[in-house]
Amino acid sequence: MDKIIKNVLDELIERGYDAYLVGGYVRDTLLGIKTFDVDICTSALPKDIHALFSVCTNNYGGANLIINNYNIDITTFREEGKYKERHPEDVRYITDLKTDLMRRDFTINAICMNSSGEVIDLLNGVEDLNNRVIKMIGNHEERLKDDPLRILRAIRLATVLDFAIDGELLQALKDNANLVEKLSGERIKAELDKILSSPNFKKGLELLAKLKIDVIIGLSYEDINFTSDLMGMYAQVKVLKIPFTNNEKSNIIRITEVVNKGVINYETLFNYGLYINTVAGMILNIDIKKINQMYKKMPIKDKSDIVLNGNEIMEILNIGPSKEIKNIYSELITEILSGRLKNKKSDIKKYLLKRK
């Protein structure tokens, strides 16, 4: 355990509170996966937590600490009432760890660890972790109706960890798949981002199709080549129910345009830039090193690289400002990129005079 995390736990324990690591950090640590999102559950009340740590409030009334690379959330043991729109209508602070764990989603996310690194496993999460299976805590139907996002979380965990989904849970996911319609596009996208970012993404897509969730979110695709860039994945699928930023939309469109050309050359590199071409190259199975080497050898990478500016061109041709200047620049770019014209003032001047 990193000293940073141990120090936070020990600070709570030294003040007389119970405190444990819980959730994804413990799960990933036991699987040998490095992670920097840390959840701590404690018997300390929110006011006690904030008295100890000068930090901002997290979504659950506890504390959020950012220390070096770690994002640490500290939350009081709690028991939750009925849910409304994915959130409990009432919360009661308690001192019992097991009761707190019972409100969590899956057994593999309810494994705890104390400050000495000892595992506390009250819900048999370690057994499920060893068996590489995802099981839900409590009544399946109730838990999914309380928070339909758990449907997508189960699929995401099965994808990212390459785990199986328990038979009873899988049936419950199928029976309640329509609940995904209640989720916002942002929530759906956050889970789909993680599914598509995994090299094991095909398993996630197969589960979405098996449960008919692909229809609910308007997901369609044909062949997909994995890319380490998320926009490269979205360029290969269509999803109707999720929102994209203007920048994301632009990148997806531009990547798709290069892929549709089916080739990467000086022209595509000049018009679309190295990033777009690199991502498109992953989809087209073109060696990234070759793309980078090609980019380095380009005679010009931008219009501003041309050694003559607009005023010089107008002076050579004895013309004034007009749309023709834009056409001339387009010609020069084509000729220079093709290698037929060198990017030298004397050569470009000769070309322009001959053109005239």
C-alpha cells in the first residue's frame, strides 16, 4: 500500500475511527492492476472527516483529497433508503461496516483492506474475484431498478476485467434492460467509453447485443479495428443516444473521411494533420511508424510553410487581393506536396510567372 493512502487511513484510525479501503482500488490491487482512484469508508461522520482534512466535499457528503496522482474519496458508513432517480431519498449514518457494504453493487466491489494491508471480505467477494465472476449484492431486480446504471457497469466490468457475469445476474440484466432508457446520454457514454477503450471491447459489444441494449441506445457497427484512441473507436460505430462535444464530433468526422479515402499520403497529412491520420492509420492497419516518418519528410506541413506569402505572390503576378490568391495557394500546395515544385522562392516565382 502506498504510504500516501496508508497515512490517510492511519489519520482516521488514530482519532479512534474505523477506516478501510473499499471498492475498485482493493479489487484492482488484488488483480495486480495499478489504479489511482481510492475509496475509503469510515465510521467518522462527515463533520469529523472535514475537521481532519481540509478538502472539498465529495458527492456523498464526505471528503475528496487529491494527493499526487491519487484521487481519494472518504465516505461515512451509511444505510440507504428507497431510491428515486438513481439516488437514495434518505441516508442514515451508521457504524457497522457490513451494513454499509450491503448497499454496494457487486461483491467484487465490496472487498475491504485495512491500513496493514489485510483483506476484510464479508460478502465473499474474494471468491468471486478468484472465479472471475460478477455477482450482485442483494435482490437483483431491486438493485437494478434503484440504479439502472448498474446494468452498464456490470457489462463494463465484464469487458474490462474479462470476467463472466453470474447466471442469475445475467438474466436480471436481460429482464431489466429497458431501464437503460431512463439513463442520460452522458451516463451511457461514460460507460461505453470504458467498454470501447478496452482491447476486450468485442465482449462488451456482444453483451450489449445479447441483452438488446444496442437497440435501446441506437448502437450499430460493422467491422471494428481496435484503436488506442477513443475517437477512433467512435469513428467505427454509430450511437444515437449519446452526446459528443463539438471537438469530438469534428474529430470523428475527420477520422472517418480519411478512413474512407483508404490511403494516407502527403495530401491527407497536410489536410487533416498527424493526429487524425495516426488514428485513421490504426483503423486501416497502416504502420504508425511509417505515418510518422512520412510526416517528417513532408516538404510543407502548413500553408504558412510556403516560402512566399500572399503579398509577394500578388507583387510577382501584379494583381490585387482576390479569391484567385486562394486558388494559387491550393495549386502551390498540390505541386509542392507532389514533388513537382520545390519550396524555394526562385522555383515558385518561375512557376507563377509561367502560370501567368
